[in-house]
Amino acid sequence: MNLDQATPEQLQQWEAELANQYQSLQDQSLNLDLTRGKPSAEQLNLSDALDGILDGDYRAADGTDVRNYGGLDGIQEAKQFAADVLQVNTSEVLVGGNSSLTLMFQTVLFAHEFGLQGADSAWKTQGKVKFLCPVPGYDRHFTVCEQLGIDMVTVPMLSTGPDMDQVEAMIKADPQIVGMWCVPKYSNPTGVVYSDETVERIAQLANIANPYFRVFWDNAYAVHDLVENPPELANIMDACRKHNTEDSVLQFASTSKITHAGSGVCFMAASPANLAGFQQVLASCTIGPDKVNQLRHARLLPDMTALRAHMKKHAAIIQPRFNSVLENLSSAFDGTGLGTWETPVGGYFISFDTLPGCAQAVVKLAADAGVKLTPAGATFPYGKDPQDRNIRLAPTVPTVEEVDQAMKVFEVCVKLASVRSKLAA
């Protein structure tokens, strides 16, 4: 199917054939959901040993009774876990509750309202400030900025990470840019892993940026590999140490897609100065996190050997679902020009770009045929994809058979929307 070389008669014939296929799909009354990157029940079952794992022993390794108040920055065992995942020192870690999104929101809020290095560093003193947002990107990052009234400026994602030429040019030109969102490994939704050069250049941004500029390094998929010998992400903190820019990067991660998604443990890694500034404000709204849950996780996953073995079990469950999506995309669209996509080897998403102007139509067609997809535009600030192209596919929750079924619907919807767009041109 080559739309550019098709005659109007061929397009009309294809539209009629695809419309018939689509009607037969609607007649099946499907109810499938590829909207959000949640672990499946099968994955959640892998961590059911958390229930009762303490067996009445509530003492941390240093003797702390984790049932009591205190410990604003978390217990040592949980800090060690976080330090191993993010490859930093335990002195650079704060461990919180169940949500890294909460930590990120708090950090943006505290930096904006109170400053991470004293009142003079508060972003609000500088007027209307902005964040750089690589796109397509993570919708919840954009929601944080929108909620706090921070303007968002987009920068394209490349196969190596954000377009760093553009990032650097924008930062040099605009001192109102005080932050940048990053999902550096298996980026949401493209699955891209930032190249070593990209990491190195991000570590140097503080040398050309607003003095209180911060990179929000959301390493949500740090250990979520789907293949043997996965790509390695360069260590951002090591790069920052080399360039004396440790204060410019704030790292975040959690166990949300490692253990029980709704009752995991989150953590932040940052320079001592950033941690001190953050904790000074944090102490006004909490006496400490859920240390019982932190200890449960430390007992379940006591070291990196245990964590890697655990994540291989996740990969065995997820990989067939990813294979189904990628095989269907390749079979349906290779050589057609109707769409492009990355082939991620980890993370939770596959990003698909339709022809310009077709994404919303594809999502609506799929919904009307019983397949829910993430809303078109969700991967852009304010929900507005200027080219109306990007669709995020999240295949982890349905069974392999359901993913395959959903992709058959997706294929027809993409083709039908593309043909109709060409006919309307």
C-alpha cells in the first residue's frame, strides 16, 4: 500500500475494503486496553513474598525500630538499594514513600516556592520560568509543570536522546529555563537510551544555564531490561563530578514496576546541598516515610544479585508482549511509509508515529472498535501534538493473545485513517 503512488480510484477501493474489515472488528465487541504502563497481575505476583516477610522483626540493621516516627531520609538498607540502582553514594540518597512522582512534584514545588539553596534561589523570584520537555515524553511530567504554572518548551527526541544542539542553544538564549525533564533509559515512550555523549553534554548544561537550573533525571526504568547484555546508561553523577556540576542534576527512581506498583518505595539521589535544601522543607510536612515498607523491600531484594534475578522474571513475562507488538508493526507497516517506530529492548512502552494528522483519528477508530489507546497528544505538553502523529502503546497488562488481537485492530485503524486522510487531501 503506497499512498503517494495510488490513484484516487485505488484509494477509494482501499478505503472500502478497510472499512469492511473495520466493521467486522466492531462486530466482535472487543474490550482491550493498551493505555497505561502498569505491571500485569502476573508480574505483581512475583513480589507477594513481601506479605509477612518481616515476621515480627521490625529492627533495621542499625537497630532502628521502623514502626516509629523519624528517619526523614529513610533507613540505611533502603538507601543502599537506591544507591546500587542509581550508581551513587548512599550519602547522596533520600528514600521516601511509594511514589517517585510525589518526590518529583515536591522537588519542583520546593525549588519554585522556597529554593533548594536558600530563599534567593527560589524560581518564583525570577518571574515566569520554563522547563525544557523532550518530546514525545511522559505526560505526568508535563502535568507537574502545568499544575505549578511553569511554562513548557519542547525539544525533539532523537535516537540518542534529546537534541542537544537545540537544548544548548535554547538554554544559552533563555535564562528563564530553570529545568529539564529526562527519562534517560528506555525513555517514555520511545524506549531510547541516552548516548554517552548526550549524558556528558547534559552534565555540562549548568555551565551555560541559569545558576539554579536543574535536570530532573527520572530513571524509572534503570533495571527494566528485556534482553541479555542490555545497553548501559552512562553515569550522570560521575559526569557531573568531572565538570563540578553535581548540584545541577536530581535523580529519581522507584520500585513501582519492580515489586507491588501501588505500595513500593521511591528514592531521590542528589548532591548534599540539594538534599539539605529539600529536607529542610520536607521536614515541615512529614515526620518520616513508611520505614516498615522500606525494610520489607530490603529483605525481599537484599542486593543487586537478587534484584537482577527478580527483574529477569519480569522480562520473561513482558518480552512476549513486546514481541507481539513489534512483530505486528513490522508485518503491517515495513516499507509502507504509513508509520515509524523504535524497537526498544527495555522499559514499558513502544512509540508509534502515524502520518501527520492521523493519530487522533487512529485512537478514535480503535476506541470505537473496542481497543483503548493512550489519547493522542498525551506525550506532548498540554496534550497538543503539533503534527498529530504520536501514539504510545503500553502492552504489559493484557495477555499476549490480547495484545496480538489489539494490534490487528490497530493495524486496520492506522491504514484506514491514513487512506481517508489521503482522500481528504
